[in-house]
Amino acid sequence: MTTTRTARAIWLTAMLPISGADVPPRMNLLPQPAKVEVREGSFKLTAETSVTAPIELENESRNLSAAIKAATGFEIRVSAETKPGSIRMTLDPKLSNIGPEGYRMEVRADGIEIAAPTAEGVFRGQTTLLDLLSPASDAGALIPCVRIEDQPRFRWRGLMLDCSRTFQSVEYLRATIDRMAAFKMNVLHLHLTDDQGWRIEIRKHPELTKTGAYFSPEFNEPPGRQGFYTQDQMRGIVAYAAARHISVVPEIEMPGHSHEVIVCKPSLSCAGKESGGIFPFFKGPNITEDIYCAGNEDVFRFLEETLDEVIEIFPSAFVHIGGDETPKTAWKSCPKCQARMKLEGIKTEHELQAYFIRRIEKYLAAKGRRLIGWDEILEGGLAPNATVMSWRGTAGGLAAADAGHNVVMSPTSHCYFDYTYGQIDSRKVFSFDPVAGMKPEAASRVLGLQANFWSHIDRDPALVDRQLFPRLMALAERGWSPDNRDAWQDYSRRARAHLTRLEKSGIHYQKSDLPAGP
Ligand code: ACM
Ligand code: ZN
């Protein structure tokens, strides 16, 4: 029996935002679940508590017991049979109506149940459970009695880390995955190639990492800011993320932002000759005109061989091919590019870029993968099944969704976390509506939203942390929770409560971002 008094229960939805007075102080869930019914009493978690789960949830049981140990010091046993006072996790296909990441959780004084149609849903439920846990004493840790039914508003809740301008260590990637999981984010987009360095081992083209992963020696760049991931290291990252139900989407830039490849393989550019070494971002042009030649079959062969290996490492449905900021100057005067245009009946260089992207899309589709690219891939005609990541505002995303394409919104106005807090603070991120101005059909094609962190200005892990936190929490809320943009006060109260947690985890954050008060 529970001690529930349903008359006092409150259902917290977008229509009925929570107010500080209704909620015990420990209820600082972030992101806010779709529905929370607060009840009386609490479950006491002690060293005697056990976790019960079917074998299909072995990863989740292990994960939960490790997280509880880290939070409370208690060694929670995983057991096949349900014991009184246990945390029971079940897979229930009948719950498929709450979606692949949805879950139901009931915390009673005598036990806890998390049920979901998938392991992913159970995992998201665990995250909520950990968020409810009070600080532990020897006597135990308390979890308030609640009934939660939850599912995300958007299925793409992403963070892009630029690993090219500045290499991000394997340890930092792992820490980032943990932090994303804690706030129910589910896509880590790694910008692995750009003018400042190629960061992923490609066995068929070893020069990419032998030469292409390092700045020219005259710049005296510290070793930690350059280098590359071996395929084994990256497989480790992918597995670490998968255990936390996060998909790692690799980005291999084309046809622009490819200076580092041209340095290694000059024959792949229109000019076909040496173009100097690799320079740190502020020591050269922001955008180079050395790009892949669209008239050279060797370029496509190189990219296909590279993508073959990338696909082997990353099981994600999507492969990001960049496509942004491509100056077409070289193409205009290149005999090979011009010959390609003539042969294919292509009239403008924008259409030549569209031809380029379409070819790659077809190649990826034949391998069962979906292409995603920055919104410039709309110019000259979008590849038939491409997904657009809208960064130059949301207009590109709106146009793509109207034309029947899937979209991820990551506009510079709200989602660029290399920008200062003066430009984009948590409140601004919180105010973002990824489907603003869209009719329901177009809105249904918005997969979600993403924060982008470009690593040209802030280059040390503590500074990257500070650029991400605490505003990444606002993005996580916007991606998961029902539209509660009118509940800033409540959000900022919950977010402030999480600052202690950030501090405990050694996360650097922008201290002035979440002032108390209106
Ligand atoms: C971008 O910020 N150039 C996608
Ligand atoms: Zn060319």
C-alpha cells in the first residue's frame, strides 16, 4: 500500500507549471518531466536496497548501481528476484505509446518501479531517479514518493564539440558524455575534421593523421591541443556513449573547411599544389579557399574510402558531412570543375556543391546511413533525403521542413556556446522555440535541437566547461520538457540547485549566469 493521497497530488504539465510552493525543496528535476505526481513520504535507499531487472537490462542495472555507489557510497546488489524495498526495472512493450525514450516511474515508501518499452527509456528513468536522491548519510538517502510519466519532446538533443580547432582529449569526451547523460541529452556530434586538423585515424590514408593532425611547428602549439583519436579509442568512446544511450555522430567536412586534407594531399584541391601547413585558427584565414575539387574523381574515391572506415567506427544512423562556408572561387576557374559542370548540365557553382553532396548522400544511403549537413546544403538544391542542421538562424530549417526534410535547429542566436554569456545566457537558451512559426506538419520534421561548441577561442577543458555550463542544462530542458518557456522562475530555481552538483563533479561553470530573482 502506498501512502498516496491523490487529492493532494499535483500533475505537473506544460499547462500546469509547477510553483515553488507546491513542491518539496528537494524536487529539482532537470529537465522537467512531462508529468510528475508528488506524493507523501519517501523511499529510504540504504546499503540493503537491491536492484531487480531482467537480463536485457544488465547494462542499466550496472549503470544504476555504479551511479548510486558514486552518489551515496552504498553497494547496491543486482538481483534476479524482487525483494521488499528494491528498485525494480522492467521492460514493458505495452508502454510503446510513450515512445522509445519514455518511461513510467513510481517511488513508494516500500519500493521503486521503473518501467519502459525500451532499455533506453529505463535509462532515462534512472536518470530521473538519481536526480531525486537526497544527499546520503550513514542511515541512507531519501527519494520522495512520486509517480512520473515522462517522454522527451524532441528526439535529437545534441551537443557538437569541435575537436579540430582544438583537440579534445578522450577523457574530456567521456566526461562530456556523462554530463550529457545526466541531463538526458542523446546526441554527441563530433566535428572531427576542419582546417585546423584531422582527428580520426583512417587506415587507408595514414598521412591524414601523421601530418594532418598537427599544427606547423612554427606556431609552438602545446601537444594537448593537437593529435587524433585512434580507431580503437573512438570505438571506446562510441561504446561508452552507447551504454548511456547517446549516439555519436561523426562529422567529416566537405567540400570546404578541408585545408588540413589539402596540406596532406595537395592533388585533391583545384590548384593541385602545396598550400602551406596547418595553422591555428587566429593565425590564418577563418575560411580557406583551398577546397576539394568537385571535378576530380580522386576526391570522391578518397571521400568514399574515408567514409567506409568512418561508418565502421560509428554505428549512428546519421553521418554529418559539413557543407558549410564553402567559397567557390577555386571552382570558378578550375578546368576540371568547369568540365564537370558542362558534362552534368550544371549552371552554377552552388549547383556544383549540390551535385557533390548528392553523390555523397547516395553513397551513404547505399550503406544504410543518412546524411546530415549544415544549412548551406540547401543552396543549389537539397539532396533528396538529406537532413538539415540549421545554424544561420532558423530560416534554413523552416525551408527544409516545408520541403519535407528533417531538421535539427542549432541557430547562432540561441545555440552557439562558443559565444559569450553576454550574447547567449541560460535565459535566452531557455526562451528558444525550435518549432516557432511552423505548421504542425513541418514542426513534426524538427528532430530537435543542438548546442554547438567551436573550439577556436576557449581552448582549455575548464574554459570549454564554462562555455557549456550552466546553459547546456537549459538546452537539455528545452529538448526534453514540454514547452514551458513561460516558467523561467521555476527553471532558474531548479538550475541553481544543480550548481552544487556541477561543483561536486568538478565542472567549471559561468557563475553569473543564473542570478536569483526575476
Ligand atoms: C558553422 O558554424 N560554420 C556551421
Ligand atoms: Zn576543381
